[in-house]
Amino acid sequence: MSHLKVAVDGPGGAGKSSVCKEVARRLNLLYIDTGALYRTVGLYVKRAGIDPADRDAVVASLPALSIGVRAEQGRQIILLDGAPVGDEIRTQEISMYASRVSAIPEVRAKLLDYQRGFAEEFDVILDGRDIGTVIFPDAQVKIFLTASPEARAHRRYLELTAKGVEVTEESVLAEMNERDRADSTRESAPLVAAADAVTLDTSDLDFEGSVDAVISLIKAQRYALTPEKKKKIKREKRSYRFFYYTLGWLVRFFHRIKVTGRENVPRSGGCILCSNHIAILDIFSIGASVPRPINFLAKRELFKVPILSFLIRSAGAIPLERKKTDLGAIRRSVELAANGNLVAIFPQGHRQPGKNPADTEFKSGAALVAYRAGVPILPVCIRLKRQKYRIFRRTEIFIGKPMSAEELGFVNGGSAEYREAAAKVFSEICRLGNFEKTLPAPTETDA
Ligand code: DC
């Protein structure tokens, strides 16, 4: 699979670099600030005493330009002639140099391959002016991040004064308007939103709000469905409802279910339902207790059983290979949840009839799916009641409150976080059903 490419373009001061840096940290992407590359060329030209408006002189100086990049603790360090450039590229004077040199096609060509190279190895987020139009026209996610000139000038003013640079808000606004004009009217790669980019205006958003909005856009675009897939999901929902309405009475006749916490099921939006697993019939008990269609993850073998296979396939079940990490099933679950569906996963992997769930093992795939899709987890405990006649199954279903990303402890994702989140969910499942870990009987030495 090719790596994820997120292209964020927009005018200066829209908050691109600070927002992208934080988004990269939270989603585990490599962040590349392409403006810093142009700024470095600006610094190089200035050091060489070349007038940035003298195109021929700038082009003639390019063969000797040597830029390097190093990643240090997730931060991009740019090297000019082997030495880090630091804050020297952030002055207003260098902004103007960068704007001038970036209008020269030869400069852009020199930096193009270099920017493309990153995406061959990593999932990346790049911010700049032409990422979605020229560098990565094939980016899976394209965002045009903007804000009013006044809002942008105000932010840049705060940023510069915090660094001790003496400026007035008026001069920053004037410089910004001039740079906007130059960047969007130049002939070579002018600043325009790609036709397929989503525009996000951050004038009225604070930093956190902008980060959240960008993350939601990334998830929505990354997992955007084709019209055919949307139609297929609609069809599956229709079949699901049909089966539950027609077969539901039969299930409920043989199968007495007492449900607690039905009101906790979110009526809309993506969600992962996690339940302990006792019997194949669990899918019917849970299905009959939850007032919206569910996409169940079901072991691949069930898709080979005649009739059953037809039923579950047409009702939107997701086939799962249990012997290995099934990336296809994970991707499909993430896609469905990110698009507002309820996906059910049994974290124990196998049915564990007659066992106290608190004493069983569980996996963390459901947490990974919830993290990637950016949706909560709904803990559910299913408990078998004592029954007189085997044919009449009696179950109790306890539905807990949805657990948010924050409650699950997600920060940057990763296997340690998924394991911890899965443990929290599983202990909530056990708590709902009043299951406690069976402690070994005390030995004589204990006593
Ligand atoms: O985003 P910034 O302010 O650091 O960018 C500095 C200059 O570089 C800006 O005037 C436009 C130019 N630039 C560009 O032309 N293409 C890019 N991909 C990034 C920046």
C-alpha cells in the first residue's frame, strides 16, 4: 500500500506549520515544513549577497546550494551547508527573500524531487503553497488552510513578538498582504487551492479547534467511500433490518434477553462495540438489543457455511482471519466506523463458554480500530442466566457508556496505548457484568 500523503496548502500565517506539527504528532506522521526549505534558499541567497529579484544570479547560484534535513525527536532540522539554520530563517526579511526566490521555476524544480522523496518512505504531512497542486496531485488528503488577513497578521505578530522581534501589527499585515499578492499572482506554481482540496477557514478557531478540524478532515478524506461502496453499505443495512425484523421475533421467542443500558447506544456516528463472547448466538442477542444495524466481525470460516454465509454477508458482516493479524479486516472496520457505522468486535477472539471473562485473554485490535477511525468504544457485557430448559436461552446484556478517545488514554496511538485502552475496555466489560477475577484459593503458606 502506498504511504499516506496529506497536503496542506494556504497563505502565510494561517497556522499551517504549528497545526500540522501537532497533527503529525497525534497521527504519527512525518511533518515536512516546505516553506522552511524556501526560506533556507532565501537565507542562502542573502548570505551570498545576491539580489533575490535577480533571477539569473539566483539560478546561477543553485548548483552550489546544499540543503540537508535531519529528523530529531520528530522535529525537522534543516541544514544549510551542513549547519542547522535555526530561527535565522524566520525573520521578516527572509520571508521576503523566500517569497521572491520561490517564484523562480528552477528553485522550485530543485526542491520538488526532494519533497517527493520523503513520501516514498513515510506517511507524511506537508505544508506549503503547491503541495496539493504540483508536488502531490495524488495526495489522499488535500486541505486548503486559510484565515482572514487580519487574523493571520495578528497570529504572526504574536509569534514574532514572543520571539523578541520588534514589529507592529500594521507592518506585519502590510508585509503579509504583499506576500499574499506575490505568492498568488506569480507565474510558477501560484498559491491556489487544488480543485479537490477542502478549504478550512481558521479565523474563528483557536489552535486546538484547528488541530481537531484538520484531524477530522484527514479521517473523513482518508476513509472517503466511493459511490459504489456507499450503495453497498445501504443495501447491507436494509438486509440487516429485514433479517432482524423478520427473524427477530423467533430469536426473542427462544431467547429471553434482558437488556440494561440500551439508552447508552449512540443513535448515530461511528462507534466500536466491544463485548465478551460466549456463543455464536451472541450476535443475535446483541443485534436484538441494540437499536441500530451492526457490522459484526465474523470468523472467515462462517462465510463458507451455506445459507449462513448468505445471511451474514448480505447483512454487512466483515470476514476475519483469526490466525494472523488481518489487515484487510482492520482496514474495513476502520473505514466503516470512520464513516459513521457501528462495528462489533469480540476482543477475546474466540468464544469462551462457561468461563469467567475476567480470567480470559483479550486482544487490542478493537482499540487500534477505534483510534484510527477516531470513534468511541461501547463496552457490552453478555451474561448467561441459569436456565431450566436448554432450548430457551436466557441472557442478560449490559450496555455501558461509550468510552471516548480521552478516556481510553489515546495520545499518539501505538501498540502500548492500544493494549492499555483494550485493558480499560475489558475491565469495564467485566465490571458491567459483575465479573471479578477468580483469585486462586489461598494456600497454607498464605494463611
Ligand atoms: O509558509 P512560509 O511562510 O514559511 O513560506 C515562505 C515562502 O515560501 C512563502 O512566501 C511562499 C513560499 N513557498 C512556496 O512558494 N511553496 C511552498 N511549498 C512553500 C512555501
